[in-house]
Amino acid sequence: MKLDERQLNFFNTFGYLHFPALFDAAETAWITAEFDLSIREFGGGKEHDGSRRTMFGGPIEHRPGLCALLDDARVTAIIGGVLGEDFNYASGDGNYYTGDTQWHPDGNWGQLFACKVAFYLDPLTAASGCLRVIPGSQRPDHFVRTQGINPNQARELFGVEPRDFPGSIALETRPGDLVIFNHDLFHASFGGSERRRMFTMNNTRHCTSAEDIETLHSYLSQHSPGCHDHDTGAGMFYPTMVDSAGPRRRVHLQQCSQVHDELFPQFARSG
């Protein structure tokens, strides 16, 4: 598949795209089973009691099948269509979400530098914790940014609940859907249960200038294992991701690995 001009216009204007049923029932079943195993064995899922969010880094990196999502032509076409075919994969997070997530962006880069691919593994509606976005809020000229508005203060400012912030929409999803959005986009979730399953793949554009490399250093200093003082045994990624990678996947791993090892040489893979 390849993103068409209308899809690219939509993403560049509104900051997100939703792909319903990108994965069929059989694919969704094994992805969900692999995620469940990964979060239980590596992410603290066995101790999750619903009192707070359970999150772990590298949700696809522990399982060969999930690592192969980075080889899936549909996934890479969507990410590559937005960021360029030589995009960088920068790991992600896996979650059991609990309750509400307040409005926030994942970055404030002021440009299309990074995006998040999200897999929601439970049916989610406006009443049960689906992703909500403020379309266009990734843009530096959006009123939320130019006027310094905090959507979480909507009640005090405008007399409406944050979940009903004017201009926001609820992206209802089902397992098998994929959502991609700009890291700078304001997003939230309200009314969810105590064990909503979701994992992400974070990505940046490939860096070709000194300014871009500096931005990648800044990004990975906030969004990588090393910044949490965590040694994966393979630098930026877990060994399963690195050791099972073919040439095409390595294109997406190389630049983040190099910058990560410059930032955190104590965690660089030896040998």
C-alpha cells in the first residue's frame, strides 16, 4: 500500500490518520497474544491491579513475531509515507492503561520530526477510553499553542469538561486498527477501564543535517532506554530486535542506535 495525496494532506493538516481493520482477525489474534505474553513476562503485567498505569519500554522488541511488524509492508508504507522511507524506528511503549489520560502532546518539536504508531487491542469507544485528538494542534500556529491554552483547564476557562474540549474528536477503534499521529498533536483519553491494552512504535525522520542530528540527540535523551538508566544488552534495542534484523530493518535501526550509544556509551552493545 502507499499513502495517497489526500491521506498525506489529511495527516499534514490534522496531525493523524486512522486505518480501520488494517490487520485481519487472525493477525490481530496473534499480535494480541504476543503482546499479552510480553507485558506479563517483561512489563510487570502480572502485578497490574488497576490502581495505576502499567508501562514498559520496547513492547515489540522481546518477541520475534512482534519485531517483524517493522518488516510489515503495510506498517512501513504508512510510516514511510509520512516520514520518508528511510525513517528511524525509536522503540515505543506497551501499556495496561487505567482511567483517564489528560490532554498532552508527546513532544514540542514545532515540526514533523517524530510520530507515534498506536495499536489498540481492545474495542474502545468515546465512553470507554478511546483516543481523543485535537485536530491540527500539532501546528505551531494552532490556537491552543498561540494562546497558551491548557485543554485540561477547559472547565475553568470555558465551562466545558476537558473531554468535550471544543474541536476535539473521539477516534473509536477496534483491535486490528492502526493509528498514526504526530508527536506534537494534543491527545487524551477519558472514561476508560482499568486494563486497556495498547502499544506503540515511535519513529523519527532520518537525519541528514547537523540540525536534525542535534534534534535526534534531544529526542533520544528523552525517549530511549538509556535516559531511564536501562541496559537492554543491545544498546537502543533488545537483542531479539537486533539479531533478527535483515538489511531492510537495519536501515530503520541504525541511526537511533548510533546516537543512543553516543549519548549512553555505558549501555552500548559490546562485540
